[in-house]
Amino acid sequence: MDIKQLFQDDDAVSPVIGVILMVAITVILAAVIASFVLGMGPSNDPTPTATIGMNYEQTGSSGGTEYGLLTLSHESGETIDASNLYVRGSGFSTSPTETHITEGSWTQGGTFFGPNSEVKSGQSVDVGVESTYDVSVVWESPEGDTSSTLNEQTGPDA
């Protein structure tokens, strides 16, 4: 075997580079397809984008505990079905862990909205709380498999 001939014979270079490029393209294509199939690609997230404001106003005290109204207001963003909104946490005057604010609860300019109402910008609802509250406004999908916290707040004495 002549060593000089090995350095001068470059017939195998083009086929090797071609195979490497084909394998690379195949791997990249497989990764892109797998990401879409396995759900890692872009998704159609149904979570609404809305700004929910919270404003606490003390209305009284009893036995050393201060209490008041927490006004939740839809300040901007998408319209949300009222049946998908929950107020969760602690320190409620009426419910220990969750209030499901649904039909007939949200108002706009003093007008109550009926069953299957949609919460729109400018609407608000009052929730009775103690000053030690810890509250989150949560949107939950109708199927119950997706949820998103739209806002959370703690009371002045929490």
C-alpha cells in the first residue's frame, strides 16, 4: 500500500459529507415533528388575558377583628364567563376556602347580570373579607383541566 496514494485519493470525501448532511437533516426534521406531536410546539392556550383589580375597604370591626369589602373589578382584557371565575383563599366572611362568583354577582353601575353572564371590562363584585385575608382570583377551564391565577392579594393585617 502506497501512503502517497492515500493522501491523493479523495474519492470518498463527497459521499461521506453527503451522508452526514442527510443524517443531520433527518435528525432535525424528526425533532421538529416530535415537538409538535408531543405538544411542545405552539399551543392554543384557552387561558384568558384579563386584568383583575382588587381594592380593600375596611367597613368595621368586631371582637378585635377588622373586616371589610374586597372589590374585585375587571379592569381590562378579554371577556370571561362568570362561571369559570373563582375567588380562593382564606379570610372570607362567609366561606372558609372558596367563593364561586357566578351569575347575578357581577355588577356594572349597580346593574346585576343574570345567569350565564360574562364578566366584561368595567364590571365589579364585592366579597366580604376579614383584614387578614389571602385571596386569589382564579380562572378555571370548563373541563377543569386548566387554571390560571389572574390576581392575588393579602390583607393589610395578614
